[in-house]
Amino acid sequence: MFLKMKMFSCPEEFCKRTFMKYGNLLKHLDIGKHSKPKMTQNLSDRTKVLYSIQIENKVVKYTYVNALTVDSTDTSKFPKGWALKLKRELKKFTQSQKNFMTDKFEIGERSGQKCDPDDVSTLMRSVKDEHGRRLFKPVEFLSTSQIASFFSRLALKKRKTSLQEYSEEDQDAENDAVNFRHLTDLANV
Ligand SMILES: [Zn+2]
């Protein structure tokens, strides 16, 4: 379904910009003109935004959030089927997937020739280890948009001044948030 569409979402919190081309997403990240959240959102929209902030930060850092108590485990606020849908779309990257993508991303950064997620997706299907065995099973192959989403988050992290350790937890939390944003984008179409 939507993973097959070449739609790349900005990984920045709140920002709802999506791009048909990965290169345009990177340009957008360079320029840094992210869309701002609308203040006219109704309560349920706000709750969704807060929820995604919570996922992204694990700990709620935004003071205004204190006005509303959002229990991240309480999904009853969300439309029926939402949680199911999210679960189905959520796939955690394995360590070897992450290593592979990070490696390709870093090569792209160093050479100045950005690595094309499309190429990485194709390469994943044939790449072998030193013993000539396939590095990835078919079930581990990633789509262009999954790779682009991972890349764009690496790119965003790189551009953030407070470069912190990219921990496993952050990674998973961000996967949640990105998947969540895809769904809300779909819901808003
Ligand atoms: Zn953005």
C-alpha cells in the first residue's frame, strides 16, 4: 500500500511535508523550513500530535503538554482500528539492516554523492557477506521509502546541533513516530 508509493515524509516532529523525490526531502532538510503545527487543531488532533511527541521523546519535555495529561498507553482516544493498523505497519529494523543502511548513508555523506535509497533497496537484495552468503533474507528486504525514511532521520540528526548518541530506544521511538505520521497523513487525505 502506501509503502509502495514513493512518498517521503519529513522526519521532523510536527512537520507534515511530504515529497515525491528523496532529493527534495534532503533539500528540505537542508533549508530547514518545516511546517508549523496548526494551532486551530481540535482536541483529538492535538492529542495525536502530543502522542507523537511523547513517542519521539519518551519523556515529555514540552511544558505546555502538562496542561493535558496524555497516557501513551491509552489508545482509546484514537479511532478504532488505528492501533491495529499501526501495529501491522510497524517493523523494527534489525541490527544488520541498520548497520547496512547507516554504512551506505555514511559513504554518501563522505563522498558528497548522496546514496539513493532506491539503489540501496536494490543492493540489499543481492549483497553477500565474505563467505558469499546473502546478507539479507527476502523478509528483510526494505522498500525505498523505508530506507529513505531511515536516511532522512540520520540526515536530520546530523543537522541537529545537539548531536546526541543515537540510541536504540530513540531509533525505535522514531520509527513509531514516523509510522504514526504516515498514518495521520493518510487519514488527512
Ligand atoms: Zn520538515
